[in-house]
Amino acid sequence: MQALIQKVPSISFIGAGGSKMQIAFLSKQIESSKLENQEASNTNFHPQTTDPHHPIKQFENWIEESAVVGLWDVLKKYSYFRAKFSQFLLQLQEEKPEAIILIDYPGFNLRLAQAIRRQKLPIKIFYYISPQVWAWNKNRIPKMARLLDLMICIFPFEKELYESSGLPTTFAGHPLVETIMASQKETPPLLRENDLLGLFPGSREREVRHLFPIMLQAFRELTQVDSKIRCEAAAATPYLAAMMQSMVREAGVLISITIGKAPELMQRATFGLVCSGTATLEAACYALPYALVYKVAWLTYVVGKQLIRVPFLGIINILAGHLIVREFIQREATPRALAEEALRYLTDPQACEQVSKQLTEVTSTLHGQGAYHKAAATIISAL
């Protein structure tokens, strides 16, 4: 959004997303309002914001409510998503924007794209951050090619997949990777600390409840083998930090918990236990040897097991085409298994160095030389 504003100052937005998108929207609204007032004072014309033909633009922060994982979570909130779908479609009918940018979230967004086409709304449909259909249903790609006008992807192998179905596609680079690489150029990386285990149980309450107790028990087993091993955990919010602190007291172990400092811990730790998701890519960018940990509701796992068509869950292993970091999923995610894997690296500097090198080789392929600006330029060109 910020890159689009820089390139086309007259652009305006409606829609729904997260808090950062809402801030970008509000900043643009304030700027536009000042410009309108200035023009009005110069021409003695005062726009009427109550005019029904001059609707007030809206942008909704729905990230907390919409952040669900798996079939069971979706079923529990089905009525909520149905209502939101109708609301957003009505908004598109009334506002008639020039284009819509769909971000990941295929279960909702591809249905919305289909509804836009079915109702023949004159809206160009762009997709930024490709849904991982290549992992669970490649047959959807030809259908997406019929629905969409443009795909902007963040992994290089996706470009060929979509273009082979006739969908114009641009590889823009991975913005997270670029952000981390830029920060490392500006600030020297922190030194690794021997015998330090980092715990990264996720940014959602459900993830923390499922994974953090297992991670704590793994640390307890580690200390029984080697008392020199220390542990720190990264919490995404104060609320999660308080929850995690309660779990630490119950487990009877000594662990310090930081809030919002996962990047620092990823640089200092020798090894990490990381919840599956974006954090695994972030850890790879910091060349932190880690184990991927994943547990979901039983129904979600059973359904997912039938759908997944790739040999690995972690994006690093998928990109590499072979196993770099071990994946502990569902029943395999036991305290004993995690403790054994952590101990292997905490006691073997050579193994750590080898994995760190492999992680760096993989993440270096994701640099797109200005991901956000490349995405924005592609969107402007398509318009």
C-alpha cells in the first residue's frame, strides 16, 4: 500500500486486513482530506461528505477474527465468514473499485474472486502472496488462471507453475527476507551464545497452548542431561507472555520470556524449536539451526494429511527439495524427540555450521531486489 501511494499519490483504498494496513489507509485518508480542504479553500468549493454519491471510504481490521487454521476452526466460525463474505461483496458492488488485491487466504479469497466474476463486476483481480495450492491442489491453478488477471508470487518456483496455465505472473521476491537482509546490513548481527536454546511457540493463542508445554518438557529433559543448557522463549504479545509465564511456573523450569524480540533471540540462540509458519522462514534468514514443530486439532490433521501433495511441511525443505531441518508433526512432536534433536546441535558446533550454511543458501534465492516496489509497479502496469 505504501509503495502504491508513493508511485500513484492519488490512489485510494477500501477493504480489510491488519493493523498496519489500517494505519496506511488512515494516513492516506488524512493526507487526501488535507488536499481536498486546500483545493476547496482555493476554489471556494466545500465538498459535502454527507453526499450519498461521495461515500466515506472504509478499511476494516479483521485480522484477529479471521486468523484461523484448519477445517475445525473454519467450521466453528462459519456464520462469521459467511456474513463477512456478503459484506465485502456488497461493498465491492457499491464502491466499484478499479481493482482488488487478494492476499493469500485462498478458502475465502478464491470464492470472492469467483463471485466477482459471476456477477460480472468490472474489477481487475490481482493476487499478491500466492496461496500454496501447489502443496495441496495443483488442479486449482487452471481455475485460478480463469478467475485472476495477475499473480504476484514470493517464491521463484511459483512463477512457472502459474504461467504454464496462462496466468500472467511476477516473482517479486519475499518481503520478509528482504527486510531481514536490509536490517542485517545496517546493524551487525548479534553473537551466538553457546548452550542457548530458543523457543518460538507461535503468535496465536492456540499454537502456544498446543506447543509451549511440549517445548518446556523438552527443555526439562535437556537440563537433566546437561545442566549448562539455558533457555529463552519469544512471546508475540504481552497477553501470550503472561500465559507462557504461567506455563513455565507449572512446569517448574527456569526460562526467561521476552516480548516482541524473536529476531534477537534467533540471532543469539544456538538452536531453536520453532512453530510451523512464517517464523521458520524468519529463523532460516538468521541462519538459526532449528526443528519445526506442528500440532493441530485431530480433524484438521486427518483432513490435511489427505490433501497435502508435497513431501515436507516446512517451506525451507520444500524450496531445497530435501530435508534440511527436521519436522516434528502431531504425534512425533514429543518432549523426548525434541530434546534429542536439540541436544544433537547444542553439542555439535560443526552440525550447526553446516545447517546454517544450507539455510543461507536457500533464503538467498528469495531476494527480489525491492519486493514491495516491484509488486506495486506490476500492479500499476497491469492497470
